[in-house]
Amino acid sequence: MGGVWFDGLAEGGRTQRPVVLATGDSSIRRQPGVVVSEERLRPTELTAYAGLVVTRPDRSLFFEMRHASGPLSALIGADMAAYSDLVSRREATAIAYANPGWDGIGVMRDALDDMEENAWSPAEVAMRVVWREEAGLPRPLCNRPVFDLGGRHIGTPDLFDPVVGLVGEYDSALHLEGAQRARDVQREGLFRAAGLEYVTMLSADLARPEAFVTRLRQAYARAARQPASDRAWTVELPPWWVPTFTVEQRRALDEHQRARFLRLRLRTG
């Protein structure tokens, strides 16, 4: 239904995940590529899409989060459903609390406490979890634009602490290539010139985050010592900026605005 991060591949992208077939017909058996679920399903939780009868996005997320491999996977499912505007936090919370007692419902409810509607990739979600749980730092903003004092857009960092002025960026292997690396260096320079501290998480840090946690805490300490008078940045939106931080805001855009402001959401990476 347009969820670009739900590609049917297992974590790591190498193998295909089985498709879950929800059915009340006991004659259908598990087979390669198909997992059969006989969980109860209300007719109102079904919809038609591309010639198929499928579960509604909120019902699909209800299943995915409860059967996730762990809390991080459940949170990634929630954030990436919101990324494609399929399920808002309000909608996910509503179905979770309307169905107490289901297997895995505690995992879903706990993850929804940390759900964000403006995370742009699974790696960003993992970085945010390390930021909060491993480093013990305050909850950062996700992809919030930062401006200079004249209202010009400096950049939109993956994570941002507006209290101390700390930018956190995730760099995958793609960011090591020449043109992208040059843009990243220029971007970091713009942030630092505005008086912001900057820290980068690498793909290798996902599996072993200890080194990143050390760098993050050191960057946070440096940022906290920065005098407020040196700040040449703000997160206050200028009048011309159209906010797209929430599912509700993005759904309210017209077709022209969606094509203009959300075009990058059609790609992943």
C-alpha cells in the first residue's frame, strides 16, 4: 500500500521474508514463502488494494509489532509505517488499546511510547534508541529543519537536540563515496559555522555502539558548554516553510505539495 520500507526482505536485505496469509480456512497450509495466521479478524479490518483483499494498515501494523523479533524491530515497524503516512501514532495507539490481552501487545504498547512520525529510515530509529537508551541522553527531534537567524535553511539533521545544539547524523556506506562525502563535509561545516556541535554514527556502530556512545557523550558535553550567545541558529519556522513533521500534516497536503515536499520519501537508502 505504498510503504517503501516494507520490501518483504528480512533484516539485512538478503533473504525474502515469508508473506503472512490471514485466513480462517484451515485447508490452507504453510508453504515456502507463506506463513498462515488464524488470528481472529473482523470484516471491518479488511480493505481492497490492487485487486487483493488485505488487512488495513493499522491492523497490519498491529500484527507486525506484536510478532516483531524484539522491541527495536517493533519500533522500526511503527516509525516506518508513519514514514509512508499509512498509520499515525494516534491510530496505532487506538488499535493497541482497543485489543488488550493479545499475544505481544505489551511489546507494541511499549514501542508506541517511543514512536516518532518523522523518522526517515530504520537506521535513524536504531540511532535514536542508542542515543536515549545507551547514552542516556534526552529524546532528540527527528528530521527537524534548522535555520540561520535570517530564516535561511541550514539543513535538516537526522537527530537534533535543540536544548544544547547537537546535530546527530547517520552515515551509511553510501556516504563514503566521493560526491556524497563532499556534500556531507560541506553540510557539517554549515552546521558548525552556525555554532552547532556535530556527531556521526557509522553503519558499523549499529552492531557495536560503544564507540559511538562515547563520541556522542563527548559531543553533548561540548555542546552544553557552548554559550547561548554564540548561537547563530534557530528551529523556529519561517513563515514560508510548510511543516511536514506529522502524519496528519503530510496527509493534509494537496497533490502538488506532496510531489514537491515528499518526493524523497518515494526512495529509500
